[in-house]
Amino acid sequence: MRQPSAKLRQVRRCSNQLHLDVVTQPEQRYAFRLEMHQDAVRLLEDEPALGAIPLEVVQRWMAKAHPNWDPRLEQWKRLIQKRQWTDFLAQTEAGGELRRGSPVTFVVPADTRLQILQRYPILGGR
């Protein structure tokens, strides 16, 4: 069995860091989420094995889900399995909804998340 790359191991270690629970300007949240997903998609295209991370997250969320669980879970799972990353980048209402709370950004390392967050001071970046 092939061992995961050093990059994949690093991402797995820091994938649960930096969760944002902020209420602020919608444009800033939209831009931040889009930039995070753009970076995530670059990583996922460069190293396809990283796709296992958001899939594991969705499956974990589904296992813990309330009976009225978020229907996006099934949609995220399907898109991740089919590697339809561009759906997450669509600058439409549907694309914005997909990005809200998406597990795809779990592949973005903590230091990169922080760099992106720092470009959005209104969200808490300094």
C-alpha cells in the first residue's frame, strides 16, 4: 500500500484547526470563502489523494447528523466523490451556498488559512 505524501500527512494534522464563527459583512464572508475554496481546489488538483480528507469529514458529519440533517451533506459527498471541484467555485448563489460550511477547505493547511484570513480584517484577521 502506498504511503501518503508528507503534504497529505501535514494537511491531515492541521485540518481541524481554525474554525470561524463570525457574523460580519456578507461580501467579506463571500470573498473569504471563495478564496479558501480556490486554494483548496488548487491543492486537490495538484494532489488528488487529498480528496480523502473532505470525504472523511462529510462521512463523519453524516454519521452524527440529526434526522433533519443538512441536505448539502449528500450533495457535498457526491461532488467530492466525482471530483467536481469547479461546482464549489461557481460565482452563483448555488456556488455560494455550496461553499458555506463546506468540508472542502479542510485540505487547506492552517498557515495558509491564516494568511487568507489576514486579508479580511473584518473577519478577525490581523
